[in-house]
Amino acid sequence: MEKMRVALGQFNEMTHERLTFAKQIGVSGVQMNTPQFPDETGYWRVEDLVRAREKAESYGLKLEALENVPLKWMDKIHLGLPGRDELIENYQQTIRNMGAAGIPTLGYGWMPNWVWRTPMEMGRGGVRVTAFDMAKIDSAPLVAGLRTVEALEGRTITHDEMWANYAYFMNAVLPVAEAAGVTLALHPDDPPVAELGGIARLFYNPEGFRRAVEEIAPSPNHGLDFCMGCFSEMGLDVIEQIEYFASRGKIIYVHFRDVQGCVPNFQESFLGEGNVDVVDAMCALKRSGFTGFIIDDHVPKMADDSDWNHRGHAHQTGYILALVESVQKLC
């Protein structure tokens, strides 16, 4: 029987350096985010997927999941624009190919103008951390996110429209995932607010997640990529949310990170100094029967760190490994 475990994620190529790093810090698997596979077909090909899985396995690591196809493969689907049916067919092919390649999980988001961040802030000891301050949206440049989606030509899009587009997509792809043996994992909106740039957001509160996994697309092959940082940004009792979704088998994997503050103003933090009691959070995962994998997600940028933040990933992943080992024995 599987038990919760730690992986390394948030990279897009299976390089010798990244896989060696994963092996050296002691994780059991890896996850790729927006993999840099050839994309001229509009879907990921079986041979590229098999190659990635086999390369991870050659280092003694499991390729746990892929997360996020290129945004250009999803934008018309998100927005209900002409051409979405062709993109959905390609997405279905990606799912089938993942099943054929033996890769069990595909993470996805529903943010056509993506993750928004305002300029970085300073954290503990001068570390650089991502931040979001709604009051700065019009007075400071975004360092992540798209203020507009060109395909909309200035038109806004409502919650009802977005929910209809989401249901259309899930009704098309979930049966394919079930047949292929692939599980779909939904990431929260980040930042978790009701609207950004004239586009409604759906997954900024627990009600949205329950509607997605319990009403629109209920299936053993559908659940959450539970980003603890996003739930923390919502200002919720994160432990309560873990217990609700994990006890129902709806947490597929976890982004174990945290922030200080909540919408409309928050900044990333090291584990143990944010809003969430991380020991309680890890105990809640175990107590609720979670048996998936955990990654650190994005991390604070430490002094003299690399572009990918190796020092930050080593610190956060080591922290998570120790928490997992401790709660397995004590909780």
C-alpha cells in the first residue's frame, strides 16, 4: 500500500543535474511542470513521455506527475472561444498518451491569465519572496501574470460563462482520463480572488472546489492538487480543508508551501513562519488517509542561489522530508 512521500518538482526538463539533485536530497520521485516536450503536434507524444519516465527511473526516481500543458493549448478552452474543440481533442490525446506511457497524474489549472504577482518583497534574513498586493496592481508592474488575454479583445467574462466552459471541458476529458487510467488534479487560483483583469475566477474558495469534484466532475480519477499556499492565501482554516478533502480521497498531491498574510495582501514565507502550523498540517494529511506525494512548489530565493533556487528547494524539501518521517512515526 502506498503512503505519503516526498518528490521534487517545478522543473521542465529531465536534466542530469536536476535528477541528480533530486536523488541527493533524498526524495523518491519527481514532478515536471510545463514540460519542454516538442509541441508542434498540440499534444504530448507517447515516445517523449516514455523517454521522460524511463530517464527518471534510471536515477531510481518515479515520475509521479506532469503539471500544466502550455497555456496556448488551453486558452480557448478556458474562454469558450472558437477552436476550443480542437484543443480539447488534443488534450484528450495527451491524456491517452500519458496513460500509454505509464504516467499516472496530470495537474491542471483554470487560470487563463495565469498566476499574478506584484514585485518581490524581503523575507527572513533578506531572502527574496514572491508577493501579491491588490493595492499595487495599478501602480506597479506585474512580475507574473497576464493583465489581458488578447483573444478576448477587451471583453470581460463572467463566472457563469467560466463555469459553463469548465463543465464543457470536464465532460469531454474526464471519461478519457478514466479509460486511460490517468488522474486529473485541479490547482487553485493564485491569487485566490473572484476576478482579475476582467476574467472571473472559479477556484478561489472551498465552494468552488466542492462544486468541481463533487458535482460537475465526480470521479476517482479527479481531485485536487492541494496547494497549501493558495489555501493559506484564502485566510481559511487550512487544517480543516485538508481534513475535508483528504478524508474523501480528493487530494491527489500537495504543494506544501506557505505565506504570511492573505488576500488582498500576502507574501511567500519559509515553512514554519507562515499562517499554517505545518506540523498540524502534515499530521492532518496522515490522519485523513492521504497517500500521495508532496512537493515544495516554488520557494524563497536565498543568498547566492541559482536561477532555479537550489538552496531554497534543498531547505524546503529537507524540512518536508523531516516532517513526513516524523508524522509517520508519531501521529
